Amino acid sequence: MTTDKPSHTHSSAQVEEFSKYLFSAPSWRGSLALILVIGIIIELISWRMSPGYQSFGVYGFIIPGISTIVLTTFTVSLFHKPMPWNRSALIAAGCTVVAAIMCAIGLIISRDLLLFAYATALGVIFALRLLILISVADNHLIHMLIPAVNQSIIGFFGVWWLVKDPTFAWTTLTSLVFFGLSACSISWFINAPLKRAYRISGTGFLNAFFAHLTDGSKDLEEYFREIGEEAFVPQVSLFFHREHARDLIFTIPNLHPGPLGEIGGGNFPMEMRSRFEEEIMVAHGCATHDLNLVAADEIDKVIDAINNTRKSCVYQHIASRCNRVTSGSVSMMYQRFGDTLLLVSTRSPDKTEDIEFSIGHAIMCEGHRITPNIGFVDAHNSIGDEIGVILPGTRIAHEYFTGARSAFDAWDTLPVAPFEIGYAHVQLPFGRKDGFGDIGVQVMVVSVSDQKTAYVLIDGNNMNTGVRETLRDLVLSVVDEAEIMTTDTHVVNTVSGKNPIGYHVPADDFSKYILEATNRAIADLRSSTVAGTTASCESVIVFGSNSIAQLASIANTILLYIIPISFGILVSTFLLLIIAYWVLLM
């Protein structure tokens, strides 16, 4: 790999692209109004036709549409699956629109084709409803047959009561069978690639995804386990023992806090914080979406690994002053704590996104020539225009490595002295939709030889470009050196992968809380000792190398080809239905 640019086609970017296909269903009242308007228009048209078609709009459109809203919600719930009223109404309204368009086309060609057009529409909306319901409610075709067919059945009996035409009855039955089989074929095309690659159901995966969006279900984790694989990653932790104050842990996992919401490791920093008696700051190490935890309970393995290192802790009372080195676009703040070197890297205001684990691991291994514990933090504090990652072999990766090596070379020349640690935690009056995670802001201030350094960690997924500079300048008004970091929590990303700090809430609106936390940490300074450890987090089940990229690639392929394939199947079905209708008329 020789390119100097981060990859913009990486998994994180591909997953981000899927957000454009998602939207919230409008209020059921709007869908109900649409059904009524269409039904009334059809009714007015039917009164201009023969008397036998009067009330066609009521029995063929209004009654089926309204009753289906209730029946769909009820019948889907029989299988213990949620079906919100808004979603049920939107499906009913959409199918009513499709039926109206098809009837209008039939009338334009010939009034005699109205019943054939309506019978065909009943089959089409059955197929559409079946495909939608197995995708958003329950992927079992058998379970969704009744919820899918109820609008067509009610519409058939309503119109049959008006016209009592045997040909219409047979045409409707044929249409339902033909288009029902077409829906099954399309479902097979959707499921086949994922079943072949991962032995999972594509529609089942969609069910779990929508269940997560609507009621917080974690069924997605079972699908992630199917594609997951074991990972063995190091995790460096600094244990600070503070006099007459609560102890503090600063830990750097080389695992990714994703993929989204509460799923997998999405709320990794908060989960870690809730499992320790000490205060804990969970910084962002070197990891991409390939190192997402498949399930929240995998965090237990990380916690056990950290706790297992406690028995080897040797506390020291020395630290160095903080220094900073620049290598190309990379700025790296570094400080010695006992036998541990802590490095915090950023490229801000250039894009500072995920760094491949192999880069961080190489830096850690190189640093072992000077000390056994190298804590390397990706500050993750400038999102840039596109989501991407830093890949091995690029110019930027070389800059990270060169900067770290300069810090290693300075190890023997760093003067050390007793130090103090101050800590503060401030909750922010902003929520996940605003880009802020559950923790808020944490600040660790280190005082060594009259130099104060602030490590500011905000629970969020990256920052808008320039926000880091604004906050850092503010913090530097009360300390000598500082860096602003984010945890990269994905709890703020229910759907989209882009919800950085400063995107919804301007920096001026929350900067006062950052300054408050820094001042409180300064006031909390206590004489401290430190012990550094490197835990081996073993057999942690993660998404695996390129699994997200492959999954996204398969999904993109399905989206690319499902429309022409579906169109071909539906056109073929329509032609077969025309032949069947012609036979019935003979």
C-alpha cells in the first residue's frame, strides 16, 4: 500500500452510506388521510362509470386500507413481533397508492380492464407487503402470509360484493398465487448471498436491525457472533493511587467501541466505567470496525484481563514533564509515568480518525525496547469530510511511527520527579442525539515540576474539525499543556456513523463545562503513585478482519441487483397473469 490518503471505501464509510436508505415512518394520521383522499377520488370516478361500480372507492380502497392498519399490527404481534402503528399505516397507504396507480392505468387503456387491473394490483400489493414485512417484522414467510395478504383479501371481498364476477375471482386468485411466488423468489435472492457467505438470513438480519432501532433489541448480536472471530489484543492501563482520594485508572483498549447504539461494544466506555470501583477513563486505542465486539458481554473478557494484571502492579512515585513532538501532519504528546510511556496522537485540524490496529501494535512493539508498557492513544478528534481509516504503509502511518520513535529516543533523557494527579467528571446537559455519550467529560490533570498537563476525554464519536483547537486553547488558559480526546463511543450513532461533537451543539455552548472540569481537576490535585500494566485480552470475539467490509460489499451488491432482478420477476409474473386472464376469457 503506497497511497498517502486514508481509505474512503473502508467498512466504516460503507456502513455510513446505508443511512441514506433509512427514514422514520410519518404519523399514522398522515397515512390515514392519504388513504381517505385516494379512496374519495376513486369513488368520484366510479360514480361516472356504470352503476355497478358505485362505492368502488369505498370497498376497494378505503375499507381495505383502514382495516389493514389495525389487522397488520394485531396479526404481526401474534408472533411476538412489534409493529408500530405508524409503520403499519405507511405500508397500507403505500399499497393503496400502488393499487390506485394500477387501476388508473387500466382505466386509461380501457374501462373493461378495470377489474383486471384491480385484481393484478391485489397480487402486487400482496407481494410488496410480504417482502416489506419479512424485512422489518418477521423473516419467516409462513408467519407473515396472513399479515401480508389481509389488504388484498379485504379488497377482493369488497369489490366481489359489488360486481360478483367469476372471472374477477379467478383472476384475483391467480394474481395472488403468481405474485406471492414472485415475492418468495425475490426473498431467496436477498437471502442467498448472506447465507452462502455467513450462513445468516438477510431478511432476519434486517429484522434484528429494525428491532434495535424501534425497541433497543440486541438480537443483532447473535448475527454478529455468526460472522465473528477471535482476537488477541494488548491493553495498556495506568493505575493511579491518589492520597485521600478515589483511585483512577487510565486504560487504552485496542478494541473499537462499535458498531452502533447499545449493540456489541457500542457503549464500551460506559460499560467499562460501570465495572470498576475506581474512576476510569477509557481512551481510544488503535482499532477499526473490524475490532468491534460482537456482543456487550465480551467486555467481561477485557475486564478480567485488566484485573489479572493487578497482581503484577509495582507502584512508582515518578513521572516526567509532558513533551510534544511533531512528525509531518502528526502531533504527539508524550509523558512518562513510572515504567510506562503514554503517547496521545492527533492530526487535527487534519482528519484524525481510526488507526489500523497493526500500526498501533507496531508502535507498541518498537517501544518495548525502552519499557514494557507503551500506551498509545488515538485522540480521535477531527472527523474531516469523510469517514476513513489510517492504513499501514501510507505516508500518514509513517508519520505516526516516526513521531513515536522520536518519543522513544527521548526516554533516557526525560527528567523524572514526584507528581500529583487531579481528576474531575462533569455530566453535560446534552444527549446522544446531540453527539454526547453517557459519561460526559472527564479530565485528568498531571502536575510535575510546576508543569500542569490536562488530559481531556469527552464521551463522543469524534469532533467537528476545529472544535479540538477551540477547546484546547481554552484549557491552555489554565494549564501548560493539554490534549482533547474522544472515546469514539458509538452509542451516539443509532443509524449514521457521523454524529461528532460540535455538529449539533456549537463548541461555545459546551466549552464552559470543559473549563469547569479542568479547574475542578486542578483543585483536586493529590500526591500520587502509578503502576503501568499491559494486559493480553485473549479470545475476544470481534467482527474480524474485513468482515464488516465484506458484509457491506454483499449488502451493496444486493441493493445494486435486487431492483433489476425484482423488476424482471414482476414483469414475467405480469405477462403470465395476462396469459392466464386470456385463457379465462376463452
